[in-house]
Amino acid sequence: MQVMVDFCVVPIGVGVSVSPHVAECERIIRDAGLNAHLHPYGTVIEGEWDAVFAVVKRCHERVHAMGARRISTSMRVGTRTDKQQTMDDKLNSVRTLLARDQDS
């Protein structure tokens, strides 16, 4: 099953900046070959369910290995059975509507 997951991994007790931890998770996603989009408060990943959730697990394992004793992760998970849809498809749908606003 295809899935889109928007997740935010927050290591607790590692100081104010979590950029090194985020970068490490981005490397894990990249190495897995999944399509992803980093944004200021998380990352959206799309792909097969097992592959995406395996990446989330690896991120937790790596962030713990970096010294975070606790991690809080928030996730939003979306699936569809009526059609295949990518992140780009969803964005383009909204962009098309906004372009119509400018044309009128």
C-alpha cells in the first residue's frame, strides 16, 4: 500500500538545535531512495508502507545512537485506495486552483 507520512522527530535533552539530528534522518531517507520533502517543521515521505515506516524506525534508532535518550515524534499518515497520488499531484491540484484565481 502506498502511503504519505508527514513526520517530525524531536530529540529531547540534546540542546536547542536539532539540525544535526534532522540532517541524519534526511540522510536515512535519501539512502532508502524514497521521495521526500523537507519543510521547516518536518518531512513528508511517500512510498510503500513498509519502506516508509522502516525509515521512521531507522531515524529513531539513529537519533538515539546520537545521544538522545528520549524522542517525541508526531506523524500524520495518509493512504488512498481509489487512485495513486503523489505529493506533487496534491500540490499541483491546489496550484491549478490558485492559478485560476489569478486569471479571473
